[in-house]
Amino acid sequence: MTDKEANIYAAENRMRDGIRFFQKWTILSWGDVEDFTMAAIRDTERESLFELYETYQAQGIPLPSAIPTLKRTLRVHFRSSFETDPLTAMAAIVVPTETRDPLSWKVFEGDPLTENLTEGEYIRISGPPGKGKTNLGCVLMERWIKKGCRAFSNIRLEVPNHVYVSRTSELLRAIVQARRDGISWLFLLDEPRIAGPLEALGAWVEARYRVTPRVYVAGRVDHLGFSSIRGTLFEGAPTPWEEPVTRLEAGGGYYVRRNIVVRAVYQYNHRDDSRTSERHFVAAQGLYWF
């Protein structure tokens, strides 16, 4: 058995043990919960959980199931323990580098990958590049959809009840529609990969002209542009990594006296592909110095 196979085998067994633990929740004793916490929860959460158990027992609460929120708390901490544990990290339960077909391998028997996941919860799949985290995400969405739910992601997945989203506005519309349809939803964000450096360039031109000894006019043009990159969004098409901004200003001033000036300015702002693509501002100012 290779190291990868051993890691997958250990992770499978640990997940099955966790699922069986939660299935017996109504009959578990405080001793059972403490043993599970010692074996399956990360050190960073373990101490606070033991203090919580002592508080509940001091209050005379006979069984853990009498605490409505405790099961959910343990489920969240149990799943997060797969993130950093070197043997059972999510990165160890993904497709090996040389395998690219997400259906060519077996994650778990049954469906514990989604059985312990409910809408509104957060899970992170972490690991080094090229280890198949995206493939694991595809399997997760396919199994979630098989439960009669709906999945949204920036991964192209040609299956029913999957919605491709590449912008926040698209995601919000998809969530609203799912709630109207009464369907539980899952959002999976695949970390965008980019090719090339991120670059930006800002430039401006301004001019001022004195019409009379007391009156002057001025103008300014600003532009902030961003380089194009290729990534996982927009089907890999070259796309600016941020929205370009253009600003135009025009104004004038009047010298009431040598040390008193009043002036007014109009400013126009445009940001490409933004929810509010245009903004207009008008300002007036009086200056006095001595």
C-alpha cells in the first residue's frame, strides 16, 4: 500500500467512525463525547470543548443530546479537523496528481461527504496545487445535487441543477431563485488561478488657463487601467484583473481679491462593468489666506 492509499484509507475510516458517532447521538453519554473529542477534534478547539462539557455536567444535564446546539458544534469542529491533520487532511482525500478523472476514484462508501453538510455551513478544501481539490469539489457538488439540492460555482459542470456563476450579482440572483423554489443550495468557489503578473498603470493630464486677471478655468483627465490575465473565470478569456476607472474634471475660479478665491468644479467618474458605472459630483469652495 502506498502512502497516498494509506492516507485515503485512514481518512475513510475516520470519517465513517464520525458518521456512526453522530447517528448514535441520542444515546451517547458524556464519556462517549469526551472520548470522541479527544480522538477527532483539533487541539485548538479541544480544551474549550472540555470546559463546556464540565459546565453542562455541573448543571446536572444528564446527556449531551439535551443540549440542542452541541451536536452541530461538534459536527463543525469534526469536519474542520480534516483540514490540518497531516494524515486526514482533505488534500489526502483528493485525486492523485496523475489522475484527472473525478469519477475514476472512490472517496467514501455511502455518502458521508455530504451527509454531514447542511446549507449555510462552511467547508474548506485545502492542499498543495495540482492535487485535485477542484475534482473533489466537483464530486461534492454532484453528490449534493443527487440529494435533490442545487449547486452554484465558478466551475463548469454540465449536470442538471448546477448553475455557473462568475460574478457576485449572478450568485445573488441564483440564491434568491433557489429560495423561491424551496431548494437547498451550496456555493463552491474554486480559487482562481492566474497566468502572468498583476500590473496597473495610472496616468493623468491637466491644464489651466487664465481668461482674465481675475478668472481662470482648468481641466483634468485621469485614468487607472489594469493588465489582462487568464484564469479559471470567463472560460479563460483575457480579462482585466480589476475594473478600469476614468475621471474627468472641469472647473473654474474667480479672484475676488488677491487673497480671496471662489471656485467650482464638476467631476465625472466612470468605472467599467460596475454596478454603478457612472457618478457625478459638483463642488464649490472658497479660499482665504493671510
